[in-house]
Amino acid sequence: MIIKEATFVASNARLEQLPASTMPEYAFVGRSNVGKSSLINMICSRKGLAKTSGKPGKTITINHFIINGSWYLVDLPGYGYAKRSKDAREKWSVLMDSYLLNRTNLITTFILIDSRIEPQKSDLQLMEWMGEHALPFVIVFTKSDKLGAVNLEKSVNTYKKQLLLQWEELPPVIVTSSELRKGKEEILDYIDSNNQHFDPYSNSIRT
């Protein structure tokens, strides 16, 4: 897939304000400072499309971008930010649960993981919750350029072993680097494949 057009649509904190669910939608979520904005900008080849912030966890909004006039890329608010208040964390949880469970045209959620750090409780809890609710997701390792090949493989394998303690089968895994533009084609190929099976009448993937 070649992205010819990527346009910001809206930023909302309430589900009823989201764009109509008439096109396939793919969400990106991860811990604060995981490199989500940089990855989105790299995927879309648009510098500054998703705004990077020096203050992680600053906003709790769902940001929609329309890609090639045919599908939505969604930038979800980061989680795991220690300085966020209890009320803000609860607000994030309610918004995310409602969005992930009720957005009928949401095809897949890309869960971003910093390849440099060991498995984090918040990441594992989100994956477990997604699995319990039969919600499809892809694990996307970010910042792979910050590790050598041996340490990167070790880090990815550590995560896989951790997940296999509870999972019989692993979800898809994609290793990326915004700096090296690594993983872009894999993500776009995955999205393109799913788009071909989207049913506009049911706003979901045909089974």
C-alpha cells in the first residue's frame, strides 16, 4: 500500500463525537513515550502529522486521521504515565474500554512496546484484557534501532516467552524503527489485507 493522502480529522474525548463508523479503522496505543507519534508519522510519510510531546500523558483524546480517503488511523492516548492523576487514569480506562469494546469498525489495535525494556505490567494487562474480550491486536516493537541485533532478538523472545505462559498462540509481531523506517511495509500490508475484507454494510470484517 502507498499512502498518498493522510489528513487529520478530529480529536475527541467522547465516543458519541467520533467520526461515523463507515470505514475500517486501526488504532495505535502504547505506554507514554513509546514512540507512537513518531511511528505514525513514519508510516504515513508525513512529518508532524501526529504531534510528539515533551510532556508524556498530557492529553486523553482519541485522534482520527483519514488515510487515502478509505480508512481511519487512530492515535489513542498513552497509558502508564506515573504523574497522571487517579481521576485521569480512571478517565483513560473508561474511555479506552468503551472505545475498544464498542467501536464496530475497529479492525485491529496495534499495541506498541518499547523494545529496550523488559515486559511491563501495564502492557501485559492490556494484552490479557484484549484476549479475554476476543479483540484482535498486533504487538509492535518500537525503537529497534536502539538495540543491537542480538539484544533485540533477546528482548523480543523474552516477551514471547512471557506471553506463552498464558497464551496458546501468539498474536502477530512486527519489529519497527521510526528512524530506519523499519516495519512500515509490514504494518501497511497487514492493514491493506484486512481492508480488502471489510464489509461496509456491517462495518466489520467479513468472516
